[in-house]
Amino acid sequence: SRETNMATEWSGQQGYILTVVICLWSAVSGRTETAAAAPGGSGVRTGSQVLGMRLERSDKPSSTNDDGVIQVTEESTVQLRFYGVQLHSGAWTQIRFTELADGGGDEEEEGEPREAVAAARAGSGMAVVDSPDRTCVDFTKDISIGHFLNVSSRGTSGLLSVHVKPLRKSEPWKEYALCTPSE
């Protein structure tokens, strides 16, 4: 099957690991960032909330394991389907990614909540971090997010293009978490 071939092609290649850990940052900082990212700082609909995501397709080998961890190859462009409430085309401004500690490099980020990393690796799929501001303050520049969320007519799901930049030479792999604002 195609899935078997994809897994065979993927093995042995370097790739990023995007984990489906949803870290919520405070509503105040989330609204500020959303308003700032909107053209002219206004016109953004409120009430939109992103609840989760899944891999839709990729231009390079990729997979989702049984625990829901999305694995993609470096320098790939992927389509992610986001699920939520009252989504609209500008909801992409609420989607950010952050690096998780121990993501394959030698450095360990100070202050990263170990519960989120453990939940991601244990395969629980989602974790809400008790102290959201610690995790979702520094967003990664390793993942470029498209500027348009193609939303379903009901506003409950939407497709977003995401580009994963190359790994640094010292990094065999990396883990990231999805950050969305709490309402």
C-alpha cells in the first residue's frame, strides 16, 4: 500500500517531528498578537478557537504514528487540517509553533514544561500546560505558516500550508508543539 511505501521511503532520512501538543497561551497575549498580525490591526473576527490538527498531505515523505505524532521531512511543505470553532480565513494568525526541549539538539531549553514533552512522547496527543506563558512565548522561525486558512462552510475545519525549514547540521531531529490562544 502507499502508506507502507511512504514509511519505507521515510526511514533513514532526517526529518522534523511535529508533535500534537496544544499549548494554550493567555487570552490577552493571544488577542494582542492576533490584532497585531491583522492588516491595519483590525477586522479580525473574535471567538475563533483552534482545537487540534492532523496531517493532510506533504510534498515529501511524512507520516502520523499511532499516537498522533506527525513526522515530516525537513524542507517540506505540508498541508495541515486544523479543527476548531468559528474558524475563518484569518484564523491562521492564531496558529504558532514552539520548540520543545530535548528536540534532538544538544541544548536543553530552560523552563520548558516537562509535562508537555512527556505527554507528547507518551502519545497522549494533547496536553494543556499549567503555565502556558512559559511554553508559548518564543515561537519558532523554523516553521513558516501560510497566510490563509481555507475554511469549511461550517467553520469547523480548515487547511493551512506550512513550510518546514532545514535542520541545522547538529540536529538529527526536532520536536515542536502547536500553540493556540485560549479564549
